[in-house]
Amino acid sequence: MSRRRFLVLALLIAACGRSVDTTWQEGDGHRWRALDVPRRGTPGFTLLDPSRTGVTFANTVSDSLLVRNRILAQGGGVCFGDVDGDGLVDVFLARTEGPNALYRNVGGWRFEDIAQRAGVAAPDRYSTGCMLADVDGDRDLDLILVALGGPNALFLNDGTGRFTEQGEEAGLKSSAGSTTIAAADVNGDGWLDLYIANYKAYTTLDHISPQERAFDQVVRQLGPRRYEVRERYRRDYRVVDREDLGGISLEQRADPDLFYRNAGGGRFIREPIARNPRFVDEQGRPLAEEPEAFGLAAMFADLDGDGAPDLYVANDFEDPDQFWLNDGRGNFRLAPWYAIRSTSNSAMAVDVGDVNRDGRPDLLEADMLSLDTRRLKTQLPTHTAPPKSRTISLPPNDAAAITAMARAMRNPSVRAARESDTTACATIASITGCTPCRTARTSGSAPYVTSRDASTATVRLLSSGAAIGGLLPHVVYTS
């Protein structure tokens, strides 16, 4: 071999063997390390066969269970983390019917299921959501596991990948239809607090016949436009005055979400969301009742750049999503109604990331409906046709409130539905540049509502499916 060829070969070997310092570096409240990026191959993913990886997990539910509770068909969650401290990321998979799986990473894209000996198989429940996080402060990953109808549980890790279920003393006891867990230190005390999104543990469609759950059977009329649910059905149903539908709507009740403050040492204290100064509405008032929404996803993330974890909850059906702003001390206030211009109608999941690299976090929300028009026509709609809406009442001719609304929206779909309200017309027209004072009758295809209360003006934010490219918000100012 010539000297020149030997030199080239030596350089190639040196380049291929070049090492990267992957030592963990400690930062202020975090740690990081460099990522050793392979210098060969092409970008993208390669599908690995289960026979190679050892990951043979499948989440199936028997028909005998589904015929009694169709909610069990919604599936289970997955979470990742190094549970045994060997530096490799392990995988936990929640199974609806039967034991869960904990795949220990043995290296080389090979995994082995150690759920049984690790103490997290938990075959006695319908597992749904999971999270690996250090909730007791001993620097190893514990497991929080929720289940449809309960029990929700905490499994503490001894540091070697062996877990012990804590039982009711952990404070997570629940019989709700829990789906997702979010964890963050909301008040800066050094402990991870929890928010658990709930759906419903069952549906009345599986327990009550169509004849029995008819409107006149479940609801009694007390007077003109006054109704109440009969006592035997109040656990499962409520009546709501839906102006967007032009009448009274009978709705199934959902299980309220759960917020837990971490008291340390693997113990949690549940705090109510209603009548609790920690949670207030857009006007700073405590909520009168526990919010009931069919929650499928929740996530803590700093969405306003103040360093505190805010909370976003994605809800199924027409239940509006909830966007809670954290003041840094663990107190949450619902974001103004105009903060989110549009949301998915039947939200399935939500994630946060800076998708356009402008330094600000963006939200991605998944909907269950297909983008393929042929498949879309085969899918069932949700229980009501109108899109999600948020309502806020403003005094007529309140220039400051109208100005704030118009500036926040800056959308040509804003219309002043009352021609005589010159303040609203002038303000909206000057800020948005739209044609002022179009009445709701002539507002084209934009969705609108009309208020029966002439003493206040109502602004309602509506989301409607655009023909192409996602959702378009529409705001109509009515009186």
C-alpha cells in the first residue's frame, strides 16, 4: 500500500472514530449533553421488525368488554424514560385489557419486557395514560398510571427499575375516566404537581335504552324555557341553554379533571378547581362549578414567556379547550376568550413546539376527522353540528372593551351586527379595515348568534371548518 493511500485511510478512520463528549452538563434547574450524530447514512426513519427489537406489544380489547363499555376502545398511552439508570431510554406501554408492558432497553435496538418483575404490570385495571417522572425527589423516574374507572396510582422507583405501588396513601384515588397526565412544578417549590384530564368512565349509550334516554324521559319542563333533569338521571345528564342551537340541549356529563399539589415524599393533595382562588376565570373570579369537559389531553408549557408552566387542556366534542395562564406562584387564570382564535372541534391530542423557529412556542392540536374528503364523508359527526364557541358579555357602547376585542382579532370576519351601535362600527372598522355594520342577516356564510338579552351585547368566537387549510375564526358582535 502506498504512503498516500495509507494516509487517506488513516484520515478516514480518524474521522469515523471521532468521539463527542456526551457527558451530562449541569445547568440552572436542568442538565444537557451533546448529541453524537452519526456521520453516515441518510436522514429519516427505518421501520424495525418486532422480531429484531423484541417489542411485540399490541393493545386489543375483547368484544365482550366493548359491548358493555365502548369507551374502552379509546386505547392506551406510552411514556419513555431511563428507569434503571443505565443511560438507555426504556419504554412503558399501557394496555387496556391485561398487563402493561415495560420494555427495558438492552442496547442495539433490542428490548425486553420486564413489567412483571418490575412491579408495573397492573393487569387488574383498564390502564389508559402514563407518565415517568421523579415525583419524590430521589433522582429516579417514578410511574404515574391512570385507568378508566380507576384506580389511578403512583409506583415509586427504587432506582434500579423496581417499582412499588403506593396505594391510597399517595392521594391519587379516583374512579373517573382518566386519560392523560401532565406534570410540572407550578408554584416553584421544587416538587412536580399533577393535572389529570378526565373523560368519562362509561357512556349512557351502553346502559340506557334509546327510549329511556329520550329528552322527555330524562328532562321535565318547569316553565317557559325552564327545564331540569329528573333526579335519577342527574349524575349522567345536564341541560344547557344553547343559543347557537336555538334551544335547550341535553348533554351527557363528563368527569371533572383533577389537580394535585405535590406535598413531597410521594404524597399528593387534591385541590378543587371550582371555588378555589388558585383557579379563576377571565375576569379573575373563582369558578362556581367544577368544569365538566371530555378531556383527552393536557400539557404544561410556558406559553407566554414568563418562565412559569401554563396549562393547556384539549377537550373532545364541543367542549371548549381550556388555556390556563400561570402567574408563577401556581395560580391559574383562564386566558382571554380571544387568545385562541380557533380550536379543533373534537380534539384528540395537543403538543407544543416552536415550529417556525421564531422563539415562541406553537400549539399543534389533532382532530379525529380525516383530511381526505372521501373518508371524511364516511365518518360520524359529533353530537351537535355547530362549532366550538366561547362567549363573553360586554356593556353596549363600551369603547374600551370593543377596542380590545377588535385589536386582538384583527380579522376581516369581524362584523358589528347592530347598525345603531356607532361606537362598535367605527372602532371595528378602523382597526380591522372591514366593512362596518354588516348585520347578522347579511353576514354571508359566517356563523353567527343572536342574543335574546337586549341589555347586553354579546361577542362570540366561533370556529368553522374552512374549505381548504384548517380553521377560520369568525366573530359576530350582536345585541
